[in-house]
Amino acid sequence: MNTALIESLMARMCAERVIELDYSCNGARIRLVRESGQDDARHREAVPAVAAPVVVQDRPPADDDAGAQSLPQIIEITAQMAGQFYITPAPGEPPFVTAGDEVAEGAPLYIMEVMKMLNRMEAEFACRIIAVLCENGAGVEIGTPLFRVERTDHA
């Protein structure tokens, strides 16, 4: 695993106040644990508040060693909070994204309504939308799969 990935995971843990994280990718596994009172401002600033979370899908390990350093290409974007999922900016308007769309980092993906507040969620990385997995206006819980995407930034 590369250092940048580990630092990114640690920053996300601090920002989301996660105490323990077990992460595996391409046959490599890492377990991170922090004390519940530990609060590092350095890591909190590194993670944008409105970026859509991603979940890496399981993939068999690559045959060559070079594949172990790159992130998987196909991932799911999941809801980071419970609320109402809206793929359109307003009723009657076209959706932010549809299957097949190329999306730039920072582009809007959807709106999440939580406690009458509308939160515009943006892409953390450049990608191509493979599938929209949730209906417009549907109620979602934390971790509900919203999109299946293919990374195009080759991180």
C-alpha cells in the first residue's frame, strides 16, 4: 500500500470521527485504530466536507506487481448520511448525471436532503457513471449504494 492512501484513510477517519477502520484492496489489508479522544486538525482539513464517499468493491488480486499500487477502477459511491436522494437539481429538470456520463472531480452528482437542508454532493475524483443505483426522491440510509462508477483519473 502506498503512503498517500494510508494518509488519506487516516484523514477520513479523523474527519468522520471513525475510531477503527479495516481496509483491504488487491490482497493487501490494513487496520487503523485511533483513540476516541484523538483529534488531529491536520487530517480534518484534508478531507472535503461535501465529497461523496466511495466503497471499493472486492476484486481478485492482479497478476503483476504494478497493479497492487493502483486503486480499483470500478467502485460504488454510497450515501454518507440518511435522507432523501435527489439526482436532479429541481423537479422537472434533467439529472446531474446519467449512465455513461463522464464526470470531472468536483462536479455535482446528487443532492441529499437531511433535516430540510439540501446538501449538494460532488465527485471526489474523475469518473464515468456506469449505473445510477437509487431512484430520484428515494429515502436512503448511510451506506446505501447510489452509483457504480469507473475511475478515469487513474489514481
